[in-house]
Amino acid sequence: MPRIGAPTLTFGASVFLVLAYNTSFWKTFLSATGGARLGNLPVYLGAFIALVLLFNALLTLVNFRFVIKPVLITLFLGASAASYFMNHYGVAIDASMVQNVVETDPKETHELLSWQMVQTVTLLGILPSLLVWRLPLRFPPVRRDLLVKLGTLALSLLAIAGLLILLFKTLAPAVREHRELRFLLTPTNMFQATHGYLKRKWATPAVLAPLGTDASRGGKWAAVPGRRAVTIIVVGETARAMNFSLNGYGRQTNPLLAAEPGLVNFTNVGSCGTATAVSVPCVFSNLGRDDYAADKAASQEGLLDVLKHAGFDVLWRDNNSGCKGTCDRVRYEDVSQPVPGDPACTAEECYDERLLAGMRQMIRDAKKDLVIVLHQKGSHGPEYAKRYPAGFGKFGPVCRTNELEDCSRESIVAAYDNTILYTDFVLSKTIDLLRAAAAEDGVDTAMLYFSDHGESLGEHNMYLHGAPYIISPAEQRRVPMMMWLSDSFRERFKIDNSCLAARRTQQFSHDNVFHTVLGMLNVSTAVYNPKLDVIHPCTRDN
């Protein structure tokens, strides 16, 4: 192969990066600047040249023997994978997305792999990398090389500045109104996202700050001394509110819950984040979405710690990928691993029914008041059809592959709706278990359910979840939430169910969960805020 100059390689690589990996960016950019019009051609051409010059300037900084080839190979491999997910699922790359990738368990990772991904990475990642690796390079003498680099940087920056000045009138409002562009520009989005994630991950760990150490039981506990209470908090996974028939969805996805007497369903609830790694730590903290930061949540105790301080026995039972640090100081059980012969499991995973295994006996044997968190597998995609037993395949035909582009949107939605139908069954079974415990074991019981985030099913050409919150669609932010209280629980804690039902259409969010749990269990502590307690207006002091 003929030798080429190292500056020629960086320029060619820059053109390739802008063209090959940025389909999502250019689609959004065209839309942000008024659509594909001949009159906008100077804007498109100017933006293309500016990005090529920017990438070329950045690559010039690392254009040294034994350095530039590994850098380009890493860029091509990473950018090919990133562009695949952006193009096929409509996702954007930010720090939370990197966190999702790092903290996703192997089974979830396997579901995202496909032949189309292999083909994309091979064509846009492996083959260009092999070409770069074998390409003979010619580097100028050191002094001349330094002058060339300085000249390239200076001219590139001047040209970029000139283009931005000429195009400012069009580019400024487009960039200001479409902040998602920075999450779509590859490979700079990968570096920004990785830097953000590592900055949080490697931040100097703070001493864990105690929270609610003053927590104690209120006077309502003394009304029935010795009578135990059991509260189950069900954390749903990827369930979006708009596909619950309880919220007005056209398909009957909640036939069992609709028939549950005393169930209160809240129809207007927002999530703290669009991914489990954000929403779960956030909802169990007292920070609220506006003040939430991963390092802040990790450096202080949360809701489960406060309940322990108040004397509850707390258990986290998981059929997902862990509690993201929220259950580090309470009992933990992982029920996600398949057990041969267990009808609630397949060879690959377990259905959410397994979360209830042995629960009735556990309640009978408990010596203290219990708070149990059940973390569902729920509606996690993209292989929705794996999330429910065959008997719940009511809607169809269904998509049975992780390559969603090979499925019709109707089949994707049908498979997703079946997961909601199965969640309806699991929640109804949980209520039946608690109702029986109240009637037969003399236990005051309650259930609170909410999902961690929603899901995109093709709206706006987006799939799955994890979009940066500022640009995330409502499908990823609107979540279901409902509450069921046994008669004895309501009587003991003086809760008016008809008052709760009257509040079901009011606007709530994950911010309310921390304080609502403390309020419903009559826990007194300085960190409790009655204004954020959903049931507080519906309780009596005596």
C-alpha cells in the first residue's frame, strides 16, 4: 500500500467520522434548521465543513507515531456501536446512558445484541480499523511536524470561527432549541458521556451521612399494640402509564386490578429519571428530582434506612439487575436466577411471580413489622415477549426478536401490552396475598406500586428508554402508581380511602414516594415533609 502523510489520514478520518456515524445527528439537525430545503444548502455545507475541521483539529493533537492508529481504531469501534444504538433505537448518548451500559447485567446486555449490530460494527468499525492498522504512514521531521500541527490548528480554528459567524443567525436558535444535538454528535458524545460518568464514579467518596436517625413510630401504633403491619412496595420496571387500561388505554391490560375493591390508581405521575440507574436511587432518596445527583444520593442514607431507624424489618427482593445502592444496608434477596423445575422460571430468567414465592410464610414467621420491596423485571425490553408466561399472550401478533426494526410497531406494542397484562396479574396476586394475611393472620397490610420509568415504543422514531431527561418524551417519563390498603390498615392509621380516590388525578411524581411511605406508616422524623405526602390530606389524627 502507498504511504500517505499522517495529516492526510486525520483529515480523511474526520470526514469519515462526520459522514458514517452521524445519521441521527444530521436528521435532527435538518429538522432543527427548517427541514431539507435547497435554500439551506449553505448551512448544511457550512456545518459539515466546521465539524470536519473540528474533528481534524482534535485528531491533530494526537497525531503522533504509535498513537494515532490506536486512537482511530478505538474511535471507529466505539462510534460504530454508538451509531447502531442511536439509529436503531433512537437513543442519545449521555452520562446516564454510559451508566446504564456499565451497570446492566449480562442477560440484559445479551438481549441488545443482534446480527444487525454485528454487521454494523463490522462494516463501520472493524473494517475501517483494519485499514488504518495496515496503512503505511509518513511522518514529517519533528520540527516541520510541529509547524504543520500548529498551522492546522490555527487555520482550523479561524475557519470554524468564520463559519460560525456567517451562519450564526441559523445555527444559534437551532442549537439553543435543540440541546439534544450535543448528545447525538458522534464521537464527541461518547467522550462527554464517559467523562461525566467517570467524574461521578471516581469522585472522592464522602462519609455516609445518616438520615432520619430520629425516626420513631407515631401514636397510631399504640392504638393496637402487638398487632403487626406488613407493607409491600413494588418497584415496576419500564411500565409506562399510558398503556394501563386503568389510565384510559383502549386495550384491557388491567382486568384484575380494575376489579380490586379499594385500589386507588393515580393517573398523573412523573418519574425522576428515564433509566433504572437514576430513578431507583432518586425515588428512595429525599432529594427530589430537582436536587438529585448520583453522588449526593450515594453519600447519604435513604428511605429504607429511615424505616430501619424506626424499627421496621426491611427486605429488598430483586428480580432485576440490583437495587443501584439503595438496599446496601438492608436484607437483600436475589430471585432472578433460574432454578430447574421452578414453574416461575425459564432456562434464561424468572418471571415476576417468583418475587412472591414463600411470601405468605415469611409474613407469618416475621417477629417485627415488615417493609418489603419487590423489584420487578416488568416490561424491560427490547425482548418484551420474554417477560411473561405463554398464558398471558392475549394481544398479538407479537414481536419476538430484539431487532425491533424487523417488527411492525403493532407487534412491538402487542408484546409490550402483554407485559402490562402480566404485571396486572402479579400485582393482583400480591393484593390477594396481603388480603389473606390481613384476614387470616391478623396483620395490617398495604401495597404501593410505581414504575421506575416509562418506555418508547416507536413514537418519534424512539425505542426503549434512557433519553436525557431534558429531551425525553412523555412516554419515558409518565409512570403508573397505585395504592391498596387493607381495611384494618386504613382503620389503624386513620386513612380515608374516598379522599385518596378523589386525589387520583392530581399531579404527583417520584418526589412524593419517600414522604408518602413515611406518612402511611405514621413515622415521625424531621426529614418527613407532609406537603409531599400523598395521603396526608386524607388522614385523621384520631
